Amino acid sequence: MNITILAIESSCDETAASVICNGKILSNVVATQEIHAKYGGIVPELASRAHQQNIVPVVLDALNAANITKYDLNAVAYTQGPGLLGSLLVGVCFAKAYAMGLNLPTIAINHMQAHILAHFIDDPKPQFPFICLTVSGGHTQLVKVSNHLEMEIIGQTNDDAVGEAFDKTAKLLGLPYPGGPLIDQYAQLGNPLAYKFPDVDMPELDFSFSGIKTSFLYFLKDKTKHNPNFIEENRNDICASVQHTLIQILIKKLKKAMSQTGITSVAIAGGVSANKGLRAALEKLAIQHHWKVFIPKLEYCTDNAAMIAMAAHYHYLEGNFAHIETVPDPRMQIPTTLH
């Protein structure tokens, strides 16, 4: 018997749908909302309206690309959280109504768990246990992954996420939204040791990124006070230096986590896992410490529905179906142990 699931992702500003059959992704369609660039960040109301416009054609495209009809489905999965409430509501309500019309069960998926399980879409797949560094605009976590549905957070940020730090420093430099990828782009051309920024040393395996943003603000104010053209003249070195600092904060805690647990397999997940500097640093560490490193394809780093589909596949096998009254949870946290 085939297990075919339609998965919907609408946690932020990407409307996405994917079809999975027996653990194999058949389609993965994403509609990106470009309207937010003019505002320098995500506008929640505009995001939810765009989801309403995009969700039907995106779902139809996903079904067509998978060469199936809605009557071939066994379940409908959706992102329950975390994310923007208005955006989540569109996906959750659509998924419930679609499933109800077909008399199918629904599966509620934790967005961050799905990022981790994106590693099981293609080969090579990690062997258990492994440590996953999840890095995005809203999260920075070290997660011990014991099996597909058993995960334990062993470290996380106490304030801002590393993705937010990338975007906020980019905004201070006058770069358009989203600025994180542009920081990475300019960093490839600069000297990572040109400028030094502080690293707040948090206890154990936790992170903090609010201090570096404040330090960066005062750094720019001081430099531009003496030279109004400082940013334009030194953009590559500035980007390289701030990126180097952020990556070293991540790497330091990752090395500590690997040492404490004795685990030798490591993965990265989330939007910031697309960062070239982070990928290169991780690959270098793998050689030095004889780690097995798993880095997702770029299409599975940013928000997408294939990762929701893969998570839904494993939940389906365990019979973890959602109740009709299950509601979106914008502040949904990965519990100490995920089941």
C-alpha cells in the first residue's frame, strides 16, 4: 500500500506544497513573496494575504508535478508552528478543510523538527545519533537527534537568533532585505580578521547574539563619524569580519557539544545553513576532527514543504494524527523530547 501525503508550509513568507509517497518526495513547489523587500522585513498582514492568493495554485501545481490527484492522498500535513500567526492560519485552515472534504486525517508538524528531517530526503542520510545545528532567522539550537522523532535540545540562544543577527547587521550596512545572503556574498571577497567583534560567552551550550548587534551599531557610528564613506570603502572586510565572528560563535559551541556527547556525526539545518562561510567552516572541522558532516541541498535549507512532507511521513508511520481542533501555535517550541 502506498502512503501518499500532501504537505503544506506557510509559517512565514513562503507558500509551499509538496507530495511524498512512501518516503520519496514527488514534488516540491514554493511561491516566494517578494513584496516584503520594499519594507526591509516581513510584514505579517501582507504575508498572510499573499498566502491566501498563493495556496490554491501552489497545491494544484504540487499535485500535478507529482502526477497524482487528490483522491490518491492518504493524509494532509501542515506546519502548526512556530511562525507568524496569520500565515500559519492560512495553511492550517486550508489543510483541515482540504482533508475534511476528502475524509482524510491531518498531521500537525513542528517547523524546526521538519528542518532537521530534511536530511532524510536525499542520500547520504545521517546515522543516529547525530547533533544538528539548526540556524535560522528565528532559532539557533543544538539538537541531539536519537531517531526520526526523538530529539533533545541541548543548547539554544537566550535572546536573538543568528539569522536575525545577520539580517540586522546587513540592515545597518544599508543592504536590502533579506540581507543575510548579501553579507555572505560580500564576505567571500573580504578579510575576516580585519575587524574584531565581541563574543558573549554563555554558559554551557547556549548562545547569545544581541551583544554583537549592539557592538556592531556602535562600531559603525564611530567609524562613519570620522569617515562618512567608511562602509562603502570597507564593505567586503566588514561583512567578512562580522560573518567570521558569528560563525565562530556557532562553531565554538558545536565543538563543545560534540566533545560532551561523544557523537561524531553532525548536521546543519535552517535558512542560515545555506551560508557558504558556515558550510566551509563545518567541512574544515570535519577533516580536523574526523566528523561525518551532513549539509542539506540549498533548496531544503530555506522554508519548503518537502521537509514538512518528510516529517509527516514518519509521523504517519507512528499514527501521530492531529485532532480537528488543533490550532496554530506561533510560539511553538520543540519540547525537551519530540515524539
